[in-house]
Amino acid sequence: MLTILFDGIAYGMLLFVLACGLAVTLGLMNFVNLAHGSFAMAGGYVALVVVNNMGWPFSLGLVAAFVSAAALGALLERTLYVHVYNKSHLDQVLFTIGLVFMSVAAVDYVMGSQQQFIRIPAALQGQFDVFGIGMSKYRLLIIAICGVITIALQLALLSTRFGSQLRASVDDQRVARGLGVNVGVVFAVTFALGSGLAGLGGALGAEILGLDPIFPLKYMIYFLIVVTVGGSSSITAPFFASILLGIGDVAGKYYVPKLGAFVIYTIMIIVLIIRPQGLFAHGRAR
């Protein structure tokens, strides 16, 4: 039971790293980016290539995943996404889902359709036995990284000048510009950060989830469930939602494997009916 709980927490934290960028763009920028998983896939494949094929250390592979996905996000934000910020949510959905299928086709052509896994160093393989509970070293790393990211994002949003500029830009762009805020730069940096975190999550998940061209489609619904169940008004809301969903998904697949992901979708439907604004939503972060 405790092993399932530990694995569920680790899986939930991985979901959070993958989905927190979507929570930022949807909750703070009010932009529906269904192509978020494509940035996770891009970062994962970059890490896989530099670690498996080029012999880079795993830690540098994670850095490469973050930097490459952030750079790609910044480029696409300035050249493509900026033109649909003020469009309807339907237009945003159609635009980003088109990008998803383009990325799927491109990766299938370049990397092939087979599922691939990243090689992790020997130091992260195996597990610790704590009070009879087997704890994977790699999953402990994921938990640690996720904890640091959560604290850093919350502090950046609530306690820094950039966080204040972002919230002002979201609330009223015209007023923010009048106060000297460069809204375009704020949105570009925010989008790049969210994309970079997705790329980091893709690299961390490449050993557990594997990578294949349909990765963005396969896990798109999971990212959306995290934001839907938790609410998108803060960083902590999707964090707690990720933990809840991770534990529910792992426990469900362990105790009732024939039902597959039935448990996690049941949780989503119940939350949408009872608390459509999100289970942990409490108003926009200030």
C-alpha cells in the first residue's frame, strides 16, 4: 500500500512538471494551448538523443531538454502564437491541435514510430528500502525536482517584480502598458518558461512513460485533467491535483487493472459536476 502511495506521488509530481506550463498559459494568460505536450515531446527527444546517442551526462540532458523546449516555445510564441492570443478559445483549440498533428508527423518522420526510453545513470537505478518500503531512486529524484520547481514558481509568481508584471498584463494589458510593462516580452518569457518546464518533464518522463510520436496526443488529456481538477488560478492548485490524480491512477491500475484509466476519468467527471472551477481553486493568485 505504501509503495503504491509513493509511486503515485512520484507519478503525480511528474504530471505536475509536465502540466504546470499549461496551468500558467491557461490560468494566467487565458490561452488554450493543446500543443503543450508537443514541447514535452521535443524536450524528451532532445534529452534522449544527447544522452543515448551522444553520450552526454543525464544531468546535462535535462538542461538541454529545458533550454531547447524553452527556445522553441519562445520562437513559436513570437512567430505564431502571438497572432491568436485575442482569438476565441475555439480558434485557439483548432490552431494548437493543428500544431500537435504537425509535430506528430514530423517526429514520426525523423525519429521513427517505435517507443524509446532514455538511459539513466547507474546511480539512479535501483531502490532504497525504507521501513520495508521500496523507494525508487529515480522517482525520488523526480519528487525532489518537482518540489523545487513548485516552490520556485510560487515564489516567482507572488514575490517578484516579474510576477507582478505578469498578473498586471493578464488583468488589463492596456493599463499594464501604460505603467511601462512590456506585455509582449512578459508573455514571451512566460510562454518560454512553460514550454521549458514541459520539455524538462518530457525528459524526466522518458524513462517512465517512454517516448513516441503520439506522446502529445496520448497525454494531452492528462495535462488537461490536472488543470481542470485543480483549477488554474494558482500554481499550488494543479500541484495538489497532480498528486491526487497520480495516486488515484496508480492505485486504480494496481487494484483494478482491467479498468485501466477509469479511476482518473471518474475523478475528473465528479469534480466537473461538483466543483467546475476546480477542486483547489480559490480565486486568481495575487
